[in-house]
Amino acid sequence: MEWRGFDSMRILIILILVLVLYYMLRGLFRPRKGERVGRSHPNVGEGTDNELVKDPYCLVYVPLNTAFHTKREGKDLFFCSKECMNRYLQERKDNSSDAG
Ligand SMILES: [Zn+2]
């Protein structure tokens, strides 16, 4: 019988599990240095991911990452929906024939 070998193997596995748990818990409870506490959006970095842009057609603010983007006369335009984008461009097209 190889009782003893099996038993020491089990103890080793339990020891490793306890160690892993210990390090995980220690990492959880230890506050990281240099990190500011009280940020409202911890997942959002300093980038422009969460920037709000104004829909020039219906005048609502939409997040940049979900907005519909088009370029017109070198300007970046953002819309809440494709419908708004099409309507806005349609209106601009109608007006552009007049000198304004
Ligand atoms: Zn819109």
C-alpha cells in the first residue's frame, strides 16, 4: 500500500492552497501606494473613452465610444444615432446650395 505517499501529497496540496489564499488575501487588503482613493470611475483611464460629445441635430450628449461619427468640412461630428446623422447631413446639404 502507498498510503503514506498519498497522504503527504495531500498535505502538500493543502499547504500550497493555503499559501495561495494567504497571498491573495494579503493583496486584497493592502492598499496600493500611489493610487488615489475616491475615484468615481476606477475603470476609466485618462483617455477619451468616457468623453461626452454633443449631437448637433437633437442636441443631446452621447458618450464618444457609442456615438456615430462623421466628418464634414474638416470638422468632427458626433451623433446619438445614424438617423440623426443622416437627417443632419440632409439638412446641411439642402442649405448648402444657398450662399450663407
Ligand atoms: Zn440625436
